[in-house]
Amino acid sequence: MPGPTALVDLTTVKTHLNITTTTNDTELTSMIDRATPIIEKIVGPVIQRIITDEQHEPTGATLALIERPVVSITTCTEFVGKVAYTITIITDPTTSGTYTATLDSDKGVLTRWATSSPREWAGFVWVTYVAGRDSVPSNVEYATLELIRHMWDTQRGGVSQRPGFDAEGDVTPILGYLVPNRVIEGLLPDTRIDGFA
């Protein structure tokens, strides 16, 4: 799949932390792995992945996919009773046919269309799609590096020595980790979950 394979690479992390030896490469690689789901919990998928047969029972003409942003729709099937209809993804609603939908990639919203007019989804919908991004936004990369710095410092007892960091008031728990608010604030333009917008 195209797109980024990691939020940051080991060389960039080492440069950010001013580390020149290879002694801690395994530990730093593990920190990259641990930081990735925390960052993606806040901003949504960055590394592209296939979401298979996500099921919806929409009311109205739109349905919101769980993972976003969305790179592309692989298949979209609407089940009306036992009959399956393949939905074609189009870019221009004026060209819509009976079984068509448009995609708002950033919001991950599919809108059902029929003959140039929005149409309510008529049954269960199963969607297979690719979620993620074509590249890592610079603010997401920097926030990832700062989260790794926080992990690195806390393991070495150096957090309290860093100016402007209050271990009791400047962190938010996410996925069991205490994430510095400066990391969360750096991600705000790309935030995808409630409570961080």
C-alpha cells in the first residue's frame, strides 16, 4: 500500500533526542511502535490500512465510516433484504445512477445518491475501504517525536528537569499513557476524536 509506513523513523527520533550511538536503537524502535497507536487514537489512521466489511445500518442519506480519513473505497454493498446491490463511488452527484454514492474522504462520510438527488440508504451497508493518509503531516510527526521524548525522559527520571513541564497538570491519559498536553495541542488541527477538538 502507498503512503507512510511509520509516523517517524529511527534516524529522525535519534536526531530529535540528540542520540548518536546505536546502543538504544531497539528501545527507541519500541517507543515508535508504542507512540503510533496513541497518536492515531487522536488523529485517526495515518499509516494506511484496509478496513474489511465494516457494517452500518444508516438512517438518512449519509453514513459515517469509523476510521477516517479515508483514502479510497474498495467495495460498498447495500443489502435490501437478501438482495445485495453494489454501490459505485462517484465524484460528481450529477452523474449519479440508481446505486451510487459520493465520499467525503476527510470526514469519512458516504452520501447515497440516485439520479442526481440524495437518497436514503435502504438497508444494511457493508464497506471495505482504505483508511489513512498519503503522508505524515508535519505537526503529527513533531507531536510523535515529542511523545517519544516524553517516554524517553520519564524512563530516565528527567521530566521534572524540563522547563514548562508539570508532571501533575500537563498530561492527559490516553490508552494508558500520560500524554503531555503540548503533544495534544500540536495535534489539534488533525484531531479526530471527541474531547480533543
